[in-house]
Amino acid sequence: MARLAQLKLSMTTTMLLVAIIFSAFLAIIMYLFQLPLIYAIIGTIIFILLQYLIGPEVVKWSTGLRYLRPGENPWLEAMVRDLAQKSGIPVPKLAIVPDRTPNAFVFGRSAGGATLAVHEGLLTALNQEEIQGVLSHELGHIKHKDFLVMTVLSALPLLAYLIARGTFEAARVGRKKVGAALLVAAALSYVVYVVSLLLVMGLSRLREHYADAYSAYLTESPRRLESALTKITYGLSLAPTPPHGARALYIGDPALAKQECQGIIRRREEYDLDKDGVLDERELELAMEREAKSTWTKINTSFATHPPTYRRILLLREIEKEMASGRYTSQRIYAHI
């Protein structure tokens, strides 16, 4: 695991950059309104702590998940237990989300108390080998502890956005002198929101690549996750419901999937190479490769929680080639990221 240190460094660097930007932002806001800086610091700490403490409860409530009773799904429980033992991490609690879209995610306040939630749609749309690839990806997030960092970091762009909205609305009804200060605060807040969001999203995309690489290592078969990602992306793109607010947690982002597959759906006949009326896995992969090269897709990636699916598949294919060559070792898990 020679390059795992780079993920840790990226997490630390992102946290420091966001903290510095946010500290400078708060100092300017307090100066504008001639208020003690300590109020802003205390308020920010309280907000982050609340996000950390109640975040898991919000996820449980908003997804409608239910925890599996022991022995309810022996195959799934055994697979997660075996993979967790192989990873050297505590076995997470298992939950099922009553949702027909194919997806999965992990959340919690600690690696020891993490929950691995699986959508019903994932269990029906994917075969057992593909499900194993997805579960290994999610366990990778627990192994790397990146889901804990994302929980804290995601609070700061949200707080900047709330301040921007609040100050802008206050400026509309405030006195002229106060209103000018509020408009400056609103503009500054929005800039901080965008900059901090870009930093957090960049880390989010990076951690997905690391979890993908870990899945390839754990299953010893990158093809399992490759196939799963193709099915997940296409399945999510067809979902009629709007994306969930916590989509950064998922293995696949519904919003990104819809963007990726819009062109595929419009040009379905063009991508249906065997003209059988169905886009199979290989046809979907070729279609995603072509769509990923569009300028619009590249621009949207900067604000995406996940890398484009085809970029993820390319990484897995590189690992697959190295495994086939016999040069792949446990020291090269993250060498292709």
C-alpha cells in the first residue's frame, strides 16, 4: 500500500486549505459587521460538530434504510464478514435501503461503528461477483477512513452557502448602509462556497479512485467492479426520482449518471452495435468512452462528486493488465491512480 500515504496527504492538505480559506472568510465577515471573531469560530465549531453528530441520523431517516437482522441474508452477511476480515477492519453493520436503483454507501461516526447500506436494486440488478466488487469498494472507504473526513469537510461549503443565502436575503430588506455590507458578505460567502466546494469535490473524486483500486486488490478481479460500475451508472441514469442530497456517499452519483448517459440515450440506436434493441455491457462501455471525451462532460467533472465512469473503468483495466502480467503486488495497489 505504498501510495495510500498520498490519499492521506490529500485529505490533510484539503482540510488545511478549506480551514484557512474559511478562517480568512470569517475574519472578514466579522470585520465587516464589527463583531468579535470568537463568535464566528464558536458557531463554526458547533455547526461542524452537529454535522458530525446528527449526520448519520439524517442519512438513516432520509434513505429509509433498515438494519438486517442476524441471519436474514446469510450470503450477504458472510461475504461482508469475509471481506472485512481480509481487510483487517471491523465488520460494519449491514442495512438495506428500499430503493430499486442500484447503489450502495457507507456512513458513520467511526470506522468501528460504520454502516454499509445496500439498495435493493443493487441486489437484483447485479450478479454475486459484481456485488462483491461493490462491497469491496465500500469497505475500501472504511479502510481509508475517508468517509469520516468527507463528513466534516462537507459541512464547511454548506455553511458558506447558508451564510450567502441568509445575508443576501437580509440585504434585500436591510437599511442602505447595512444592506451594502450584507451584499459584500453575500458575494464573499458565495465565492468561498464555490472554492471550498471545488476542493471538497476534488478530494471526493480522488477517494473514489482509491476505493476502486482497493476493490480490485481485495477481490483479485478488477473486472467485477468494472461490470458493476457500468450497470450502476446506466441503471441510475434511468431512475425517475431526483438525486438524493447525500449523493457523495454513494458508489455512483445519480446526477452524474444522468449527465453521462443523456447522450447515450439520445443516440441509443447508434451505440446498439448488434442492433438487438438492448445495450449490453460492452456497448455501454464503448458509449461511455465516447461520451466522456465531450468538452461539456470535462467541464462538469470539476463539480462532480465522482469521476466519470469510464475514467474509473480505465483505472481498473490498467490494474487488470498488471495482474495478468504477474507484476502486481500488494505494494502496488494504488500505483495507477
